Amino acid sequence: MSTNFDGLQAQFENEVASVADAESLRALRDRWLGRKAGLVTDVRKQMGSIPAGDRAAFGKAFNALQQVVETGLERVGQELSQRENSALIERETLDVTLPGRDVTMGHEHPVTILRRKIEDIFVRMGYSVEDGPEIETTFFNFDALNIPEGHPARESQDTMYVSEDLALRSQTSTVQIHAMQRRTPPLRVIAPGRVFRRDTPDATHNPMFFQVEGLNVGEGITLADLRGTCEEFVRQLFGAEAPVRFRASYFPFVEPGCEFDYQCFVCKGDGCRVCKGSGWIEMGGAGMVHPQVLRTAGIDPELFSGFAFGFGIDRLAARQFDLDDIRLLYSNDLRFLEQF
Ligand SMILES: [Zn+2]
């Protein structure tokens, strides 16, 4: 018997012990069991040339060698996959002692915070919140509000036109008309929303800003109701009594028209930095709904009267949050927004 079975077995044990990964295991398997040139295969090929008398012993020794090689390869294969599994577990183990990643929470925009507060106050006073289109026909934006053809407010340098008959609404007063057409008095609505003007942005102007419009139509509504409503609103908004004053003014859709101020609640009218020394803070415009506006919206001015008011939410926010530039509200700068 010329084949050195013991030598081959020792050689295999030696080689299998140095297998480090799946690739070298595969190479070792090919080297020993490969169908064409494997060492074990070579030995099997010798079988035919073994004299008949020695063949049984050769066969036994061959089987033993084949067994050693196969079990050796299998054992190492299992060891390798176990090692790989533990490495995987190691890699994927969650270290619960590591500090967590912060989840960044957003919150409402300052204008939204104030708008909601305003809505809540009026809803408590029996008003409903109305919505209207931001693109309006010139009828709703002007004609129905008693702003006839040729009126300076219709000029294109103030209004952003979409086409000849359509414009981005320049005031939320348009919603008054929709509300009066849809419902019958008594009606109390507020309409907060965006309005658009061709203004050059600066510290106190933005081409898009938020307004709230209020409308109260019923039997026997008077200026005294308007005054009481404004006073109550200011009291609830600032949590302090603040007298309201009206100054005569002109808006085409009200008669009489006025601007209303509230007394500065910081200095109680003596004058301070907040009110720029005047003792009063400007709030917005108001007045009794013009009979022509009521009539256009299908309400008989002989039977009903009403008041309307409007003010800017952005300017109120600027004052409330002490901002020196209204554009901060639209810059989307997180350093600013995170302060609210
Ligand atoms: Zn003041």
C-alpha cells in the first residue's frame, strides 16, 4: 500500500485548523474533495490499480480518510457560521445606555397662535368663523363693497390682478358679502385670512398679510354695539380693561366709518415706548355697514343694520410679541420661530 493515509490525514488536520473564513473553507473543500483534482478524489482513483488482496484494507483506510475530511470540513463550517452569528448579534446589539436622539417638535406659527386666540374670543361672543376664496371676482372685491369703477383702491398698483375680472383679494371684507348672501340676519361672523397688496416689503409691510374681518347684522344694531364689541374683544385679548376710542375715517363700505384705537394698557394712556408716547394703540378700521353694501348682498337696509370691523393679525402679532420687523413672521427662520 503506497498511499500514506496517516500522512494525508495529518496534512488535512493541519490545513483545516488554519481555516479563518468561508472563502478559505471553500478553497480547502475544493482542494480535498474537488471532483477533478481533489486529494481525496485522487486517492479514490487509485482504487482500481490496487491488487485485489489489498483492496479491502485500502477501501477501509480511504473511507476513514474521507470521513475525517468530510466531518472536519463540516465542523469548521459550523464553527464559522456560529462565529458569524455572534458577530452579527454583537453588531446589532442595542446599547441602551447610549443617549437618545432628540425628536424635534414643531409648533404653531405665532400668527396662527394669535389667530386662534382671536377666533376663540369671538366664538365665545356668538360669532361663527367664515372662510372665503383668496382669489375673488372684482364684484366681490370691489363692486359689492361699494368701491366703484374708477375708485383709487381698484388701481392695479394696489391690487394684484390675476386677470381682468379676478384679483387676489385685497381685504377679507369680501367674506362679508358671501356671508350676507348665504344667510339671513341676524348674523355674526368673523373671517380671518390672507390678503394681498402690491406693497414693497419693509419693516411694517408685506405683500401678503393676515386680516380678521368681523360682521354683525341684525335688527337695531348700532355704533354702541360696535364699541362694546371692540372693548370686550380688547379686554379678552389682553386680559385687561382698555378703553376704546373711535376716530372718524373713511372706508367705502361703511357709513359712518372710523378707525378704532385702544388705550395703551402698559401706561394707561400716559404715553410709553409701546404706544410711542401717544397713550393709544391703533387697532383697525370699523363702521356701520353701508346701506348700499347691505342692499347689494340682498339685505333690506330699512329692516336691518350692522357693523363691520377689520384689523391686521400680523401687526397685532408684531406688537404682541414685540417684533421690530413684520417680515420676521414670514422669513421661516427657525431661530426666530423657536422662540414661540
Ligand atoms: Zn403706552
